[in-house]
Amino acid sequence: MFDAALRAVDAEELTRRAIQSPEGRVRVVETELRHSRAIYVLSIGKAAASMSLALDESIGDRIAGGLVTCPAPCESLPSKWRQFASGHPLPNSESLNAAQAAFEFLEKADSEKAVVIFAVSGGGSAMLEWPISESISLSDLQQANRILVQCGANIAEINTVRRAFSAVKGGKLASRAPNAQIVTLIISDTNPGDEASVASGPSVAPLAVRTTASEIVRNFELEEKLPQSIVRAVREAKAIETLGAAHPSYVIGDMQTAINAAVEHARLLGFNPLVACDILEQPIAEGSKLLLERLASDGSFDCLISAGEFGCTVRGSGQGGRNLETALRCAIELDQLSSGHTVVLSGGTDGVDGNSPAAGGIADETTLDRARALNLDASDFLSRSDSYSFFEQLGDAIITGPTGTNVRDLRICLRS
């Protein structure tokens, strides 16, 4: 089921389907591009290389230049694509270099009244960045992002704060080319309807927020933890503004795409699946418990599918992420159950969970017995945020390698 979901969100295939070239013209989903104008592509995020490959294959003869910022360069792209090996989950010097190159890139496109295709995917927040103030250093940006992703806030809250100290997020990057025709393709790692949060929205103006960046910083008690240059920027952040004309944007793949594929494959295997749309972004202890409670609450289904990103606070220096920790917490809960067979899979569709080399892990009611036979204390691994080491020693870590896409986490629970 997990593999079927990954196949459904293959970034190259999704991008290829979004491009049509009838009679020499180019159409991106429903938007026809200016005829005879140069096309520039700015590709940002974990799926940047895959999306760029599909665009080059589909309309490469029309592309005058491309800029790709992703974790690793793609050797298959021709030389007209300028590539940056940018950082994730924290920005690095190449993330800043990518932003500077993007500014020049957009200035050229704007002067030519050209076409700019933004290909945006999850992870891009760290991969292209420029601070709102000269007083904010790269070290400040890195420290701020590290604190934000570890504080337990959800992705919408994190992005609200990020936009406050960034000169590129929240539509600010696209606003540098007001005379260009801009269209955005999105592979979303956020909730449905919240595409403005993907990569913190470099080309899409943000939605109105219920909670301001300053309130989020206060709520999570981050004033004394964040660099003071970041705190000042958050305090001085202006209310959301409309940054020029709205540009068409299209979500070509998201977590619902993955859920649908998992559900279809579950039925092919003879399971009766239920999608738990409400188990989405809870704190990880609550979300993990809800999965098992929901599975046990109703005998009308034997497969529970959930997606989203649990809030996960890092407590130690171990290896792991929210998917491996979800599996570990479920294993601890399942150890207390006296009957039935239950299996839980939690995996990131990007193939990387936190600071580990795994996508996630698999647990059942035998996990802790097998761990005890190896003298592994599950609670100790949990307290040190070292869930990867736990599952790696059991052989129950899911290793896919980076998948070249990202539509959030997928959790699949089965029972018999």
C-alpha cells in the first residue's frame, strides 16, 4: 500500500501530465503560456529535480533557462539548468546563493516580459532563502529553523513565522517579476487548500492567518531561544499584503493523491479501508494513541489510513523523526494489548524521516518482545529521540532512499 502511494505521487509523471503542447503552443494545466515568449523555470524543493526533468522533456526547446535548488544536483539535466545543492532541513550557503541567482533570473524574465514557471514542492523553505534584514545571518537562519522544526508547532505555524523573517516567502519572490507571466505547479506537502504553505509559498501569497508570527513565538515560548535578529524581524513583520496580481497555481499532487492510491491498493488486497481524515496534525503522543483507538473502535473496517504530520518535539540527540517515533509509540501501546494482530506503518513520502536515513518504521504487538530479547529498552530510545536506532536493530526500519517527491507522511494500520 505504501509503495502504491509512492508510485501515485511520482513527481516526474505528475509534472508530465500537467504540460500539454497542442500545435506548438504550451499549456500548463488550464493556463496557456504567452506564445513565442521565452520560458524560464524556477524549481524549488525535494521534487525539484524530478519536476525539472519532466519539464525539460516536455518543453525543453522552449525553455531559455532553468534554476534548480534541491538537496543533490541532477546529472541528467542539460547545462542550461543552473543547479544548487541547497540545505535541508536547514538552509545553507547554497540556499542563499540560489536566492541571489533567482533574483537575477527573475529580473531578466521581467525585462523580457517572459514566462516563468515555478515548480514548487515540499522542503523548499530551506532550499531557497534570503533574510528580510541584513542583520540576520545564515547562522541565525539555521538556528531559527532548527528551533522551529523541533518546538512541536505544526507546519502552518512554522511557515507563518518563517515568512516574517524571509525576503522570498509568502509570494515575495514572484513579486520581483511583475511584468512576466507566472504560473506555479505545486506538489503539496500541506493540507488541502493550503498550497500557499508549500515551501512557504515563494510564488503564492499566503492565506490570512488566525495566529500571527509574534503570537506563535510567544505560545511556544521561543523568545529566549530564537536569535534576537529573528525575534526583531518577527515583531516588526507587517500584516499580510497582496503582492501584485494573483498568478494561477495548480496542485498536481498532494497527500490525497497518496491516500487514494493506498485505499485502492488496500481494496485490491482484500482489505476494507477507512480514511481517518481527522488524525492529521495532533501532538505525536495523542496522534499515535488515536490511530490504535480508532482501529479498535469499530469492527466494520480492518485497515486505517491516515496522513499528515504529527507535531513532534525533539528531546535528545538520537536519530529519528516523527514517523519512526509514531511507530515506536504504537509498539509500546500494542505491547499492552492482549489479543489480536495489529501492524502499523508510518512513513514519509519523501523517503527521509527527520535526521535518519529511513522513511519510517513498522511495528506490531511483537516489536517490544523482540526488542527485549536484544536488551533494547523502548522507553529509553523514545526519551532520547533515537527511534531509528531502535528499528534499525530490529530490521523494521523502512529504507526507500530519497524518493524525489514529498506529500507529507502516510500511516497505515492493519488488523486481523
